[in-house]
Amino acid sequence: MAYQALYRKFRPEIFNDVCGQDPIVTTLKNQIKTERIGHAYLFCGTRGTGKTTVAKIFARAVNCESPKEDGSPCMECSMCKGIQDGSLLNVIEIDAASNNGVEDIRTIVDEVSYSPARGRYKVYIIDEVHMLSTNAFNALLKTLEEPPGYVIFILATTEPGKLPITILSRCQRYDFRRMSIETMTDRMRKLTGIEGNEVEDRALSFIARLADGSMRDALSLLDRCLAFNYGQNLTYDKALDVLGAVDTSVYIEFVDHIIKNDLAGTIKLLDDNIMRGREIGTFVNDLIWHLRNMLLISTSQDSKADIADVLGVSTDTLEIIKESAKKTDPETLMRYIRVLSDLSGQLKYSSQKRVLTEIAIVKLLRPRMDDDMDSVRQRLAQVERKVNRIEAEGIRTVVQESAKPKVKPPAPEALEADVKLAVYNWKKIIESAERPVNSFLERAVPSTDGRIFVIKCHNDFDYDFLKDNLEIIDDAFIEAVHKKVQFRLHTAGKAGETEDGLPDLSDYINFEIDENPDDPDDPEEEED
């Protein structure tokens, strides 16, 4: 006999085998037991959540000659066996994706007038019903509202939003939810036991997470892993290799590189994973999931056990992610998730996946490339961190300077003419400078090395900024004192000195206002 895929071989045949949809299953069983069966049902939900499977079980149950006490089909009577092997036409399955025209629906309308040869009900299961055309929906409306008593319609769709409201109002709607990781893991553990395969629980949990709530996807992924490791124990590491996925530690390292603005390290880590055969789309989706975990941890006030259960990670992994989350803030994490979510949508239709991913990484590290509010907030946060660092350096500088022996400033008459001119007019020079250079000059201190005027910068950052704006400072001197004054910038860090050694001439500012800059030594001018 040909091999059957796991999701086909172990498709549930009775209600009790259905996993993760207990409210829906209980409701349908009660309807069968009390004979309160509706005429039209709408099963909604994402792929692989059991819509078609439950529809087939329900179709057998309503026609079963000796149903079980809970309402499930017995699977032993001729009706159950006939429906199962397709020899009875009481259950008609229609794929609306390929039979979506009005003529296809008119055929159904004509057929419902004939009662079933055997059994109580004729059940029409229309899969992907949202694919029907507008005319097809209109042709179905009247029959769907008032079918013969022996006809049941079960409509299944992954996109209920595309159905006309007139169809929705005529059906009992049941929303199939995504299955939890625990539910899928338990189911796969049971099936692998039946098959005689040895699989690590960690590998099953990883496969369940990749399946994103779809049992069919989970079993398909499990099939791939078992085929690759046929006859061997399926470990977590082997599952990573087969599915082209990445371990959590890689994402933690990746995010650390992003937080540090290390573009080279980030791109290299991406390249390493691509060279190992990791699929870029899977890498990006798992990275989004990891950032989501970081966001929840950084904003949660719950206990470790509670949040670990929500995230589906071990306590050790939770501690590692928590330490990583402390290095950034929730607003930045939300921006990362937004950028990568946009990337994930683009990767589905792009042939240049690596290029798009690298562009997205540059966006993550360079928020000024985006003009949305999240990027602006991140840029402001970076500025705040830089200012705080500068202030901290300034405080350290003040403490260090306070410990140095004070250098006695020279007497005013001992100053060089240009130095005296610049010191006496220092406030005018600051006012003449353009913004924001004047703000940096305000923090500076006038001084001299015995020969020329010296501007003692507040810290290394101020030194670098003023050094890039020497022309503006030159213009400020000329505008304030009508003369080009020779000066130099100084900061202990850049000069590499252990001691400053330069006097502070702040007390001499405006000591005597020189009204005639061309003759600063004229005593009469100074008295005026």
C-alpha cells in the first residue's frame, strides 16, 4: 500500500479525536443528541484547524444508524462505511475554488430537490466558499435559507470577511481557533508513539511553534523531519537542520548587534545563517517572534512562571531574553517589529530576499532613514542617551578639575594684547557666534598658554564640535572685536595631558570693557 502522509493517515474520524476545538465539538454533539440540527453551518478559521474534518464527522454522525451516546458516528454501520469510502452520495464535497460559477451552484440547487436514497440527510460541504462569484452567491441564497428538511449545508472558509452579509445571516457560524503549542505537541507525541518513532519533546514543541496553530502544517513538518531521520531519534538540533530554522541564541546575539548599532556584525551574522542553508523568510519570522517575546517581557509585571507559560519558553531562556530586553525600550522594540513585519510581507513576492533583508537591517540601525513617529522617538532616545553620557563625562571632568591644584591666573597687565582683547570681549564673541556654536562657547572657559588665546572646552564632545566649526568662531571674533584673533581649542582628553596647566580667566570677562579694540592698552580707553 502507498505511503500516506501523517495528516491524512491520522485524520480524526470521531468527535473525541478532534483536538483544540472543544466548544465547537461539544455544541455539535449536543445538537445531534437532542436532534436540534440546523440547516446551514459556516465553519471559519485559519488553515489546518479542522474545519473540513469536523464537517465530515458531522455529516457521518447525522446519517449514522447507531450513533454513540455522545453523538459521534459509530464507524461500523453501513452508512458510516459507505460515506467513508465514497460509495454513498449522501455527502457531497465541493471545492468552491474551482467550481465557483453560477452554473455550478444551479446544479446544486437542482439536486437538492431529490431526497437521499439512503440515510436521513444529504450534506453539502462547500470548501473555500469565499471563492464563489457574486452571481453564484445570489443563486445560492434562497436554497440556503429554506432548503428541504433532508438537506444540510456546511460552508467552510478561511476568509469569512469576503462572504456577503446575506450568506452570513443564514448560517450558524463557528470560528475554529488556532491550536495551542501544547495541544499540537501532545497530539504529535501520541502519533509518533503509534508510529514507533522516537522524538524529543523539545523538537515537537519547536515544530508546533513553526506550524503557527495549524495541526496539518505541524504534521507535514513532522513528516519531513521523520523522513530525513528515518529510523533515528529526532532531536531538536536535527529538526533545526531539516526545517532551516535557527536556535534562540542566534536571535539574542542578532538583537544585541542591532542595539549596539553594529551594522557589520549584524550583516555577518545574517550571512553566516544564510550560508548554513537557513531560509530567510523563516529567519525573519522567528526574529519577529523573538522581539515579541522581548516586548512582552519588558512590559509585563507577571511572575516568571506565568510569563514563561505565555511565551512557551523555558525558565533559563526567559532569563536570557529578559537580560537582552533590559538593553532597549518597548518603543524601540515595537519599531523593530513593525519594520520586520513589513519585510516579511515583501519577502513572499521578492526574488531578492537577501537584499531586502539587509535594507531592513540598515533601517533598524539608522532610524533617521524613517520619518514615522516610532523612528523619531528612537532618534530622540539616542540623543537623550548621548546627552546623559556627555553630562556624566562633564561631572567627572568637574570632579577631576576640583582635585587639581589651582593655577593662579596672571595679572591683567601681564596678558598679551590679543588675549586681553578676546577675554574682555568674550561675551560679545559668544553673542556673535551662530547657533548652536554659541551654546558650546557658553560652556567653554577663556584661557591662555602665555602666547595666544585658548578656548578650554567643557568636554571632548564640545571640542570635536567646535573643531568642526572653526570658521564660525573666526567670524565671531571679527564681528565682536573687529580683528582676527589667533586662538586654539583645548581639552585635557584630546591634548592627552594629565594636568590642565592653563589658567582660568573667567574673572576678567568684562572687567574693563575695551571701547577701542585697536588700542587695548590705552589707559584712558580702558577707564571709559
